[in-house]
Amino acid sequence: PSRRRRFARETLDIFAPLASRLGIWQIKWELEDLSLRHLEPEKYQEIARLIAERRADREKHIAEIVDILRKTLKEESIQAEVTGRPKHIYSIYKKMERKGVDFDQIYDVRGVRIIVNEVKDCYAALGIVHSLWSPIPGEFDDFIATPKDNMYQSLHTAVVAPGGKPLEVQIRTHEMHRMAELGIAAHWRYKEQQAKRDMAFENKIAWLRSLMDWRQEMADAGEFVDSVKSDVFQDRVYVFSPKGEVFDLPAGSTPIDFAYCVHTEIGHRCRGAKVDGRLVALNYQLQNGDQVEILTTKRGGPSRDWLNPILNYTKTARARQKIRQWFRRQNRTENITRGREQLEKELKRLGVSHDESYETIAGLFGFGKVDDFLAAIGCGDINAQQIATKVLQAEREEHEEELKLPGVAPPPLPTPGIMVKGVGNLLTRLARCCNPLPGDDIIGYVTRGRGVTIHRKDCLNMLRREDTERFIEVDWGHGIRQTYPVVIRVIAYDREGLLRDIAGVVADEDISMSAASVVTRKKENMATITATLEITDIAQLSRVLARIDLLPNVLEARRQAG
């Protein structure tokens, strides 16, 4: 069953959207229904039962609608085929889920399709439908004037049919119907008759070839699947080059994504961009209809900042892959040196006391050699957040393994999230001097009359103590509190709005700031800001510190040592 569900999920995430992108709707619908049958069997059976229970009533109602339409269209001298539309369980399920409505409120449970000879007849038929029954507001789509990215064309409308029941109507030409059913396959079958659509056909073939080339460029199959899901099947934006060429990109794409879509070398040499004739930032999100011009230099390469997920310079996995490839081709020694600097900076910034050697951390990422690991960091394959998250995950797994003793249940947690090894029902509290955070190495200190105080292992107060017999092993349990206070320190050249900008970054990450103080040194024009943040884990701390570090005038942003 688990293997079947895995295949069903893969089909729903990859193959059904791929069939949709190619316009092969017959295969798309079948794959979606089969996948839903195994992923949500109860909901599938419920919808199938509701469809079956009301089939006789529905078919009688549709037959009456079809007769009315055929008669009226004939009176208006419009040659048309009018049929009831097949019902697909997955599309009904998605509409019920997306709109939060019951089965009876789904418009395409009852549907008809009108197929005519010419485009002008589509709009004439639409006028007839709306003259017969009242259209439902917000339920009209003109995919003839603005086709979908898979070349699908049709008019969609929903009306209140006789009996007050909602009815969806699709109107298209015979050519559009062939494309809707067979998609790209229709071009091979009707290529001679469809000569005017050859450019669209060639674009689809080029897209398929680029997809295969992309797979060859990516060493990891999992990375390719994730990239296809994020780049290929998301909402799209359509932008223009200065020559009027149309480029299809995932929604949220930037000028850098556009540059790499045009040509790899243009991406590498990109130094600026104009949208509709005005200069924009390289992390500007492109909108439908934008005309994009890339400003380049004769030489040079991409910036490592383009790979920083916090800065939002790149949306597409393809652009990030091209950037990483460029850095991989650079001097390996330089990448190792830069990787070592970034790793040390991240561990220092987080205030993480790591007993693990670089070999251990490299092993967490599957690297046998430290230099390979450091080079991967240096070329952008591994970023700071991934390091923080991986180390935290490894520590949690290690703690969980220690708890898996046969026949022994973990002791109760006197304080949410803290486990005193070998002892239960002890009062625990977090030390204010170092403010330990989930993922930190921690140790308990038995305080007379106050239970156990939890410190970070690298807390200065603990390192200075000589009464080590009062130390006790503690661990982060499963009942971890939502937030923990963490003190950060920011050193910067003083300027107007510095504290406001820091507070803005903190708020943007949905983090509460419970305290803040500023100390300025007028002679040096320096400012030291100390703030207490309510943090959930090390990964979140890493992210907010990295963003603060990038603010103008900031020299250093790090966790304050205990």
C-alpha cells in the first residue's frame, strides 16, 4: 500500500501535470482520477457514489438542455455538435476543496460542450447560451483570446439552468477540441492541416528538448524532480524581450531568471536590468507583459549573492543550477577557502558550540572528504541555512536514538521541551545568562531549592564553575516550546533608521522582539544594538541573522555569547 501511494503521489505531482502542460487532457484526467483513488480512497468513493446516485436525474436534465441548445443553434444557422461533458472525479474533488463548497455547488458536475466550425461561431453560441439562461458572475473564462500555456483554447461559462441548477458550458471549434483532447500529439496527426500552428508546435518540441537537456545537467534525480515541480508546473508569467519575443517563466521570476532563460552567457554577464525602459533591481518580480532588457558587461561572472535564498535574486532552479555550474568551474582552492570562511562564520554567528569536527559535519551531507564539502559550500551548492538545519536535525536524531531503550519510556517532562536524563519530576528552567535554544548542546546545573537550571554547554558561567558534581545531563525532549528568547548583538556604523530596519527584518520573519537597546559611540560613529528575539529554532535564527547582516552599514550580526 505504501509503495502504491508513493507511485500515486509521484503520478499526481509529475506525470499528470506534465500531460497537462503538453495539453494531453485524456491522459491527464485518467492519471488524476487513478491517483486520487489510491491517495484519498474515502473521498474518491464518496464523490463516485454521489455521481452514480444522481446519474439518472442528471442525464435526463442534460438531455433536455442539449435539445434546447441544438434547436436554438439551428434556428440561428450555427452548425454545432452539442453533447454532455464527461465528469472527472479529481476535478470535482479539487473544486470542492479549493472553493470550500459541497458537491451540489460544483458547476461542472452538470456540463455540456458545444463544438462549432469557426471561432466567430464560438462567440455567437456564447451569446445564445447567455440569452437562454442567466450567467453566474465570476464564472466566465475566455481561453480563445488568451490561451493557456499548453495551447488549450475554449470558452468557459456557467449559467443557472432550468430548475435553478448550475450548469457549466464549454464552447470551442473542432480544431480546438482536437488540441484539448490530444494536445501536442494532435500536431503529428494533423500536421498538414495545422500548418499555421507549426510555430506553437515547434515551441512545445523545444520545451521538451530543454527538459531532457536539463535532466542531463543535474546530477541528482531528486533535485531534477523538485526543480521540475517548482519551475514547470507553477503559475506562469509572460514577458517580452526588446525584440518582441515572448518568454514563459514561473511566477515570481526575476530579471536574472529571464537572462538565464535567454542564454547562459547573458545570465553570467548580467549586471542590471530595465523593465519597460526603467531601471529595476535584479530581484524585481516580473509581471505579465513586462518588456525586459538585460544590461551586461563584456566579461565577468555571476554573484554568489544570487544563490542566497533570502535575497530572492533567483526563482528558477535552472538559473541557480547554471550559477552553481559556473562557480564549480572556478578555482577549487578558492572555493575551499571561501567555503571554510562561510562555515566558520555561520557556526560563530549562531553561537553553536560544536564538538563535531568538520569531518562529522561533512558526513551529515554525504561527503567523505572535508575539502569536497567545503568546496560545495564555496560554490553555492550548500548554504548557511542548510548547514544550521542539518546540524540541528542530526542532534535531534541522536537524542531520539538515546531515548529508544527497550521497555523504557522517556521520563515525564517537568518543563516543556527539557528532559533530565535518568531522573523524573525535577523542576527545570532556562538560564537567562545564555538563553539556550533548541539545537544547542545543553547541560543542567542543580540549584538548591530551584531545581535544575538549563545552560548552553559553552556558557561562560558554566565554564567558570568548579563544582562540576552539580552538573547533570539534560536533553531537548519532544515537547519543545514554540519560542525561546535569544539575545543577538548587531555592530554597525550608526545611521538614521538603523534600528527601524532591523526591526523590519525581524517583523518580516514573524519574530517577536521583546527587548532592544542601542549603545552609540559618537567619536567612531559606531552603534551596538542588543535585542532579545523570540526564536523557534536555530534555522530561524540563522535566517534572521543573515538578513540583518546584509543591511546597509551592518558590520556583524551574531548571537550573543552566554
